[in-house]
Amino acid sequence: MNLVGIAVALVMAFPVYWMASTALKPSGDILSTTPHVLPFPLTLEHFHTAVTRPFFLDYLRNSLVVVLAAVALSILTAAPAALAVARMRWRGRRAYLLLIILAQTAPLEALLIPAFLVLRDAGLLNRLPALVLTYFMVTLPFTIWTLRGFVAAIPVELEEAAMTDGCTRLGAYRRVVFPLLAPGLVATSVFAFITAWNEFMFALVIMQEQDKLTLPVWLATFRTAFGTDWGGTMAASTLFTLPVLVFFLIVQRRLVAGLSAGAVKG
């Protein structure tokens, strides 16, 4: 089983290695019929080409602002919604859960035209808040459904004991449930961050000015009618993965705890 695990890990890691090594190869070696396994001699030419393209800093700023704002709104909204779904019994609860599941299964392409028409009628096209609301809409169903499982895993007796000691339901949630929910919040925010960070179609359609676009659209600019700049594409893809990697490394311990323990601590 260890050998199988190592083999699977190598297969999954190989595209990442090939991306990074291609980004470091000279242009003449990228399309060579006898490619080198190791990228020697190394060059940073493609990274320089990527970061000096017009509007790169605008794309980076837009992606960070939009994604972080959307994930924060999604977590703040999903946390009380998950409590209501997991702890309370009210009419229409099952129908609400069914709608959440249906919202997750609906393809994003099917929502593109309705979202565009709504934003156009509201005068929000080509505005960053429109993209924040769109990503918030995309990540919210998944966030609610995932946090519901974490809330349900926390013993209800802890809340009852806090309310017996004088806390209101909201106070018990804030003082008892919310701290225990931290690993679940981290795990959910990572997946929501990746989903919003990689989104391409809505950013391309909703944003119509160069300085309002995001990094996934920036990646598409390396392919033109004259061909594809593979070195620049691979360098840009490497840079594109770094924020997600850094975010993952920062919250890694919390993420593992949330996935393995279900947000319950003894």
C-alpha cells in the first residue's frame, strides 16, 4: 500500500514538476524533441516576462481583494446558517437542505447568463463588488453544507450546559461552538478560496476593462493568434499557484485537524 501511495503521489506531482521546470527552461529547450528532465541551464526570463505584462499588478490586486472578500462573506454568512440547519428544527428545513444540494450540483455555466442579466440590470457590470457577490453566491452553498457537518459533530450538551449557566443560545454559540468550529472554518475556507481563486468564466464575462480582470483571465493572455508562449504560460501558472500554496501552508495544521477530527476537541 505504501508503494501504491508513492506511485499515486508521483503521478499527481509530475504535472506540477513539469510546469515549474518548463518555466525555468530557456525558450529553445521547451519544444525540443529531446527534453531535459532537469531544467539546465536555468533562466528566469519567463518569470520576468510574466510579471512585466501590462496590468499584472492590477490583476493580482483584483484577485486577492475579490477572493478574500467573497470567502470572508461566505464564512460569516454560512456559520449562523449552519447552526440553524444543524441545531434547529423548523418548517422547510429539509427543503432548504435540498436547495443547497441542488445549488452545488448546478453547473456554473448555467448560471452565467442569469447572473449577467441581473448584474447588468442592477448597473454592477465591470465593478469588483459584482464579482465579490458572484463568488459569494458560488461558494456559499458548499460552505453551508460543509459547516453543517462540523456543527452537527459538536455535542449539543456543551451548548445546553452553557445555556444552563446563563448564556443565551447566541452566547452559547459564540463562546462554545464557534471556538470548536475553528478547524472546520479553516478547512472550509481553504476549499472556498481555491474555488474562487480558480474561477475564470464569470470574471471574463462580468469584467470588461483590462484593469478590472483577475489572474485566471491573465493566464489566458499568453495564448494569442500567433501561438502560445509556453514559457510565459508555465511561469504565470507557477506564480498563480503560489498564493494558494502559501495560504495552505499557513493553515495546514488547522486544516488537518478539521478534516480528521470533525471540529470536535476533547
